[in-house]
Amino acid sequence: TSTYSLAVVAGDGIGPEVTDQALKVLDVVAQGSGLTFDRTAYDLGARRWHATGETLPDTVLEEIRGHDAILLGAVGDPSVPSGVLERGLLLRLRFELDHYVNLRPSKLFPGVPTPLADPGEIDFVVVREGTEGPYVGNGGAIRVGTPHEVATEVSLNTAFGVERVVRDAFARAQARPRRKLTLVHKNNVLVHAGHLWSRTVEAVGAEFPDVTVDYLHVDAATIFLATDPGRFDVIVTDNLFGDILTDLAAAITGGIGLAASGNVNPDRTSPSMFEPVHGSAPDIAGQSKADPTAAILSAGLLLEHLGHAAEAQRITAAVEADIAARDGQPRSTQEVGEAIAERVATEVPVA
Ligand code: NAD
Ligand code: IPM
Ligand code: MN
């Protein structure tokens, strides 16, 4: 048996609602597998900010750092100025814990409604850079609120940062049957960063001769995601492009309620963090309407990261079975979580 310490940051809006269901499913998997998750819940997010002004105190960050993995719900609330929690809590965790691989798999499960008329087989993974790009906060504004205001948000791209994520993406592509890597950028306009990315893919690619390499400008990539998503296997891209592409990827594979992600530190120098791709959804918060499937699948990615692929597969199989049985009747967040937990508990795992 293995015991893991798990930091839980449920966060805001629907975050706690979907995280409860993910933990419920994780507990059922653990029971049947001799795994133990010692959970510590962290009260971070809008409530704490209003009460204390804190987003992520250093002492709390250091405590979280001591865990084996992190499960996060969502952060952000309309009562808090936009960016305070997103930058001060979520991005701070990603940056401080060096989550340079933001892993976002997209798979169209059988029976899932998709807006695409002829979706074909969709099974790709976006390797989104997680610690650089326009997210670093390298910007500023002067003459704010005047007609002469000037605002910058400068994208940071380092050879070190690009190479490590590109190498990780190549390794993932090599381990998949189709062995195809698509770099998505905008090197026809963003020539400084874009050429660094292109040169890096070319150089690292020499070490992976069995991986086919492809390049798309990000605007064209959105066309193909909507018209021919089957062409994608592994996509590697920068932090902001990856953010946008993965909401679109979610939309074509059954919606944002199904999209899971991992903020991974492949070097294991700090705990990785698993969370749904979606946000705190203030428009449906507190109504038990949120689909917890993305959070549950994120717990599956967490298990896989900890080396428990068979247990992760039990979650995927239960979710697939639940999805196949969905008949369009609305179910509450709890009902969906309960149904998936039930399937994990009763279905014989496929070896
Ligand atoms: P959002 O993902 O929260 O919501 C977009 C739309 O998707 C909404 O209509 C929402 O109801 C719906 N939706 C989201 N998750 C759903 C689920 N599980 N089931 C059913 N419907 C779901 O994005 P937004 O509205 O742009 O952002 C809301 C807040 O969340 C903002 O504060 C934003 O900064 C934050 N945010 C946080 C994260 C995160 O914590 N990782 C991610 C995205 C946005
Ligand atoms: C996501 C979110 C975050 C991002 C925000 C809330 C900082 O949109 O996880 O996709 O842009 O990475
Ligand atoms: Mn996003």
C-alpha cells in the first residue's frame, strides 16, 4: 500500500462543488486499491481574500509544497477584482511549483454530443507551456485612465523554458501510436518568440527522428480544430495560445464540463497540480448544476502521475460508461459524482 499527502484547494464558485465529487471518486478508487490519500484542505480564494487580504501566503505555499500532489477546483469570483486571485493564487502556484507542462488531453468519448457534424476520431493532447509567455506579468501601464494610457504585457520566452517543454512534448509524442507533434505558434508575426520556438522544435526533433513534426499558425490551428481535429496527436504551444486552444478543444469534445488538466512538474522537484480546465462558473455556482466530470477525470490524471495507471483507468472507464448512459436528462452535480463513484465501486476493472 502507498500513502500520499494531498493538498486540496477547492477554491471559488463551482470549485468546491466539483472537487467534493472528485474526492468522493478518488476515495472509492483508493479503497479498492490499497492506496491512502491524507488530505489537507486549504481555505484559499475569494472568502479568504475578503477576510484577510491574502491570496497565497508564503507559509501556506511552503506547506502545500510539502505534499505529494495538489487537487484544485477553480479560482476567481465576481466580488474580487479580476486578476487578483487568478494571478495571486492560481498562477502563483503554477509558477512557484514550476509546473512547466500544462497537460490538457482531449478525447471524444463514444456517445458524447459534439457541435461538429463529422468529428472523426478525436484523441490529442495539448502540451501547453505553463511558466512563461505573456503570463509572467512582465508589463505595466502609465497614464492609466487618461486618453494617453499605454499598457504593455510582454511575453517572456527563454531558451531553457521552451526547450524543456518541447522536449517533454516530443517524449509524449514518441510514446503514442501516431508519433506526431504539431507546434502551434504565430511565427509569421511574433518573429522573436516564434522563431525561438521553431528553432527549438527543429533542434530537439533531431533527437526524436521517429516523431513526425508539423507546424501551424495559431489562427489556422483553430480552423483545423473545428474542421479536422483528427489530424492532431500532440500539440505543443505557448501559455496563452494553449489556454485558448484548450477551451476550443473542450467545446468539440463534449464541452468544458469534461475537460481535465494537469499542471505537471516532470522533474518532480515539487508537487504537480490537477484541475479541471474550466473556471469557477459564477453563473451556475451554488445551484448543483456543474458537471463534476472534468474534476473527476483530473483526479484520474493525478493517479496516473503518481504511477497508478490501472487505478486511473478505472476512473476513465467509469466516466466513459456514465457518459454512454447519459440520456440528456439533467442531473445534479452530486448525482453525476455518485453515479461515477458507483461505477468505479462495482465495475470489474479491465486488466
Ligand atoms: P468558466 O469556465 O468558469 O465558465 C464558462 C462557461 O462554462 C460558463 O457558462 C459556465 O457556467 C460553464 N461551465 C464551466 N464549468 C462548467 C461545468 N463544470 N459544468 C457546466 N458548465 C460549466 O469561465 P469564465 O466564465 O471565463 O470565468 C469565470 C471565473 O473563473 C473567472 O474569475 C475566471 O478568471 C476564472 N477561471 C478560473 C480557472 C481556474 O481556476 N483554473 C479557469 C478559467 C477561469
Ligand atoms: C485556465 C484559466 C487560467 C489560465 C486563468 C484563470 C489564470 O483560464 O486554467 O485555463 O489562463 O491559465
Ligand atoms: Mn483557460
